[in-house]
Amino acid sequence: MYQTTSTLPDVSKQPHSTAASPLKWVGMEKIGLPIHLTLSSGLDVATCANVDIFVSLDTTAKGIHMSRLYLKLNEMLANQSLTSARLNKLLASILESHKDLSESAMIKLAFDLPLEKKALLSDNLGHQVYSVSFTQQINAGANKTILELTIPYSSTCPCSASLANQLNADAIDEKFSGTKVDKQELVDWLMSGRAALATPHNQRSYAYIKLELSGDCWGSIDALIFQFEQAIGTPVQTAVKREDEQEFARLNGNNLMFCEDAARRLKQFLESLDFVPDYWFKIEHQESLHAHNAVVIDQK
């Protein structure tokens, strides 16, 4: 009969096969974890995060205790409401479990956040999903918090709008060649569909934003997202009726912008946030005229 030993082998205690040296980060990526988020409206949102969790290896030990990271993560964060205090408590507990090995710890949670949005004019409601990631670090006792957001919006090209307006003006000039124009005749012609000789091109656009935070903003991520949308001016919509679509067209017509315009609006808003000591962002207009994108990258 096969005989088992009383003690299972532990290869981590065997000698190094290579030269030993400290390592910046050691851990695991893409751990699935159910989480909760309490929004500024008081609504509790359940979602699933991909979690990366690491500690530094500051000694010449063979490795870290990865199972301790995994077990602590599930014990202290699974199905819990996220706060900076809870994340810091988790990281402190992980460092305590690696007190002879590590001085720094980091966790990153990436998840889709569904938010309810009302239509522009009608009573329609829908849900829009935003990509969010949140990174919390303890580096030798100092905390650092990074929030990353992706904000989609619509942008209409000012140059294209100007060129389209010129074609439409030329069409009016040709149709009504006299020195006076009958108002009702002009209105009827404009509504006939024959007058729309040109329309400006617009494009699905994105703001990729990375913020360093000086406070706990978990409970106001939804409010912050909507403030970013308001700063840019033409957020994408969910469920709409014709009056909402028309209002969206009006907003785009009154909100013509190059990618530089969107970037300056976003930068002005970011500079007004006293809880954001540092930031980086990328504006991306996915052109409908070209096969390439127009992009701005800036930082504080």
C-alpha cells in the first residue's frame, strides 16, 4: 500500500535556484470578486471586479505567501461596500501577514459601473455602463489613491459644420434668388427635406481620465462622472424619444468642438477639484471623416 508522509513538502523553503534579490511587486492579477458600491444617491450597486493585488518583496526570501493575499481579499472585501478605509485596512492586514517580507502593498479593482440616466426631455430612463478602476497603495507607510474613468461623449466638428452651413446657405441663395424671401415659403422648403444638402460630421468620443485623489470619493463616483459629462457638454444617451433625439441634435449644434476644445474644458474642470492633487487625461475623437483618431494628451 502507498504510504504518505505526515508533512507535505514546502518548496518555498528550498534554496534559491538563482541569485536572490528584492522585487518591486509580486502577487496576482484578474481575481474575480463580487463587490458593492454605495452611490451619492444612496443606491447600492452590486458588480464584479477584476482585482490585482501585490506586495513588494523587500528581502532575499524565495517568494511571498500568495495564498494569504487571496484569502485576505475574500475575507475582507468580497460582497463588501467599497471605501478607502476598507481598502487601507485590507492592505495593512496583508502587510502584517508579510511583515518580515514586505513594506508596500497595492490593490487595483477594475469594474463596470452601471448608472441610471434620465433622457434629456422625456421621462425615459436607461442604464449606461462606465469603465472604472481604482488603485490603492501603501508604500512604506504612505498611502496613494488613483481613480481611472472612461467617459464617452459626442463631438461635432466645427470645421465640418462651417462647410455644411456654407453649402446650405448657397442652396438658399440659389432657391430664393430675389431680394426678398417669403418666410413661410422658406420654412416649407427647409422642412421639405430637399434643403439638407450637407450635414456636419460628428463622432463617438472618449475621455480617459486618471486622477490622484486626496480623499475618499467612493460614495461620489457617480456624481463625479456626471460632472465630467456636464463639463464636456454632450454626453451619450440611453433610452430616447424623438424629442430627446432632437434635443441631442440641438446640444451638438450649440457645442461644436475640436478635440483641443474638449481637452481644455476637461482641464478647466479638473483644475477646480481641490481633492485632485494630480491628474492625466487623454481625449480621443474617433473620426467619421478619417480612418484615424484625433487625440489630445495632457496632465497637471
